[in-house]
Amino acid sequence: MKTTTLLIAAMSVLFAFGACTKPGVEDDSNILPPTTQEKEEEETPEELREPVLESFSTSFGNKAVSGERLILTGQNFDPKKEGNVLLFDDLTCTDIIEAEETKLVAIIPDNLTKETVQLRVATQGGTSEAMPLQVDLRRCDSVTVFKGAKVEELRPGVKWTSTITAWKGEPRSINIVRIPKSEFKNLHFTYPSGKVKTSTQCIEADALVGINGQYFDNSSGGTGLARDFLKIDGVVVTEGANNRGDTYASGAFVFSENMADIKKVAKNEGARKLTDPNIMVCGPHLIDNGTYRSLDQSTTHNTDTHPRTAVAVTYDDCVLLVTIDGRFPGQAVGMPTTLMQEFFTLLGARSALNLDGGGSTTMYIKGRGVVNHACDGKNWNNPTERAVNSIIYLK
């Protein structure tokens, strides 16, 4: 038994040696120990070379958009993902999801704030020459605003988006309801005789969703009546005051069964000349057919970060009902009207109109009640709703 084991072992050694040479050819190089020079060559690592960035691409015409993929091609990248760092000017990005010596795929970071940045790749071998990368700031902002947003379809085509975001570096709580053209026949105004909460008006009208509308006399002992022109189903219910400033009466939200628009008006006097069946005047008129309206910067109504309610019409003919919470430091700061212009551009608004805001800002959704943080009671967790005059609602 012992002899057999030794024989098998010897044959195994001979077979192994034989496998390293061709039959009939003497070659013992594979069984000789390596020389000192060969040892040094084996142990010396390959020289690290500086990466070369040759091109890049994105899904947005080679413009960078936060959260989207950036594909880079070149030479001398580290094949290990963790061995590469992207530099967007001085902003570092290590979110590499694929790595080869000639290709990298990365996720573009959220906090790009310039229209053009210098893109470089850094490895242990050095840093590449820079290439200019254009940034689509509008799409980047949109990603920031709606990252983590809750989206719910209230009924086919009617979508409610609720988001808490740090857009422009400050906390904002925003609710948006998007209404398609097929639902315009279900849009309505209300005008009670006095002040009634938005939610109460919505419940009485069996509304799916509603927001507060125009400015009204909310002074102590005031009438509670609207201050500006309002027409409902062809009937003028209030003429509005004369000589109202552009801050309060420069635009009119109008609609019929198959049309919705926001029209530029010369105060209430100009609105009285319109022939649309449903007209609500308010202000300031933020965007007029893609053009930002000039806003009075001498009034805190425009410059301060108040809670806001607004209505907009998009380029694809949808109506947006919007509330932006405010007056809750650290939780929701509101917006100045100039920032609202930027915000509605992100939403794809062709035209936009600011409505009564502040403590009046309220959005109601059937089955959920008031969904925003109304600020009259200054309690984030237990919002206090203000009684208002008119509302806009979807039946």
C-alpha cells in the first residue's frame, strides 16, 4: 500500500512537469526559480498614469441634471469605482456606479448652482484636464423640489403632489393639484355672503379639491366682501373697487368648459370689459404667456416670504392649484413673488396668478380635509384655517 501511494505521487509530479513543455522539446524554464531581476519586475506595480477625460454624455443634450446619469469616456480611469472622484468645479462626487479604464458612469449631484462647471476626473494617478459642462438649472431645481414628493391621483387625470423641500436653501412645504383640460367643465368659483372657511365652502359644494381665492375685507368689523372683480357663470357678483394697484389687481383667471387662461388686465376697470363667463381678478400677475411681469419691489407684499396661494395654466393646457406654506421658521418659510415666478416656470406654467395668501392660504381635498399647514394659529401640527370669501374648486 505504501509503495502504491509513492508511485502515484511520483507520477503526479512528472505529469505536472510534462504539462509545462511541448513533447520532444527540452524547456526547463518553468521549473527554474526566478532570477532576482524577474522577482523585481513581478513585484514592481504598474506606473500610475494621469486620467484623460475625452468626452461625456447625458440624457439631456449633454447638459447636467441632478440625480441623472453622466457617462464619461477617456483613458486611465481606475477600474475600481471607489478609485475615481469627479470634480464639478470644487464640488466632489464619489457616486460612481460603473467603472472601467475607459468609461465611468456617475450620478450627478444635487447641489449644482452654476450654469457651467469645469468637469474633471481624479484618481491616484492624478487629475485630468477640465472640460466645460453645462448645467440645466431648471431641471436641477425641479429635481430638488420634487425629490421625495408624494404624488396621488385623486381621479383619472387629476394629480395631487405634496412635497417638503429645501429649494433655494430654505424649507418649503408645497401642495399642487394638476387639472387636465378634460376637467375644466368641473371648475367653479364660489362667493358666499360673508366669510366662510375654504373647507366649509368645499364641503357644501361637494368639491373634490379647492383653494382660497381673492383678497377680501378682513379688517376688524369689515364686510368680508371681495375687493376685486368676480364673475360666476356669466353673472357679475362684484364689480371690485376702482384704482386698485397692480399688486392686487393685475391679472384675471378665466375659464369655460373647454378653456382656461390668465389674462393681463388694467385693474378691475379693465376686467369689466372681458366677456368670459368666469372671471376672478387678483394679483400680482406673475407670468404672462411665458414672460415675467414686472413686480413692485417697494412693497413687502412682494418682497417678503409669505404663505402663498396661486393658480396657473401650463403649456400643455392644464390648470394648477397651488399652496405654499409659510410663517413656520425651520419648517416652511413661504416665498416672495419673484421666487414664485421661478417656481412656476419649473412647473411648466405659461401664465400664473398670485391669489390671497398669508393666513388665508388653504387647500382642501375631499376625504382628507385641509392638506396644507394653514398658519393663522401658528401651530404646524394643528393648522388653524381662516374664514375667507371666494374660492376656486373642482367639483
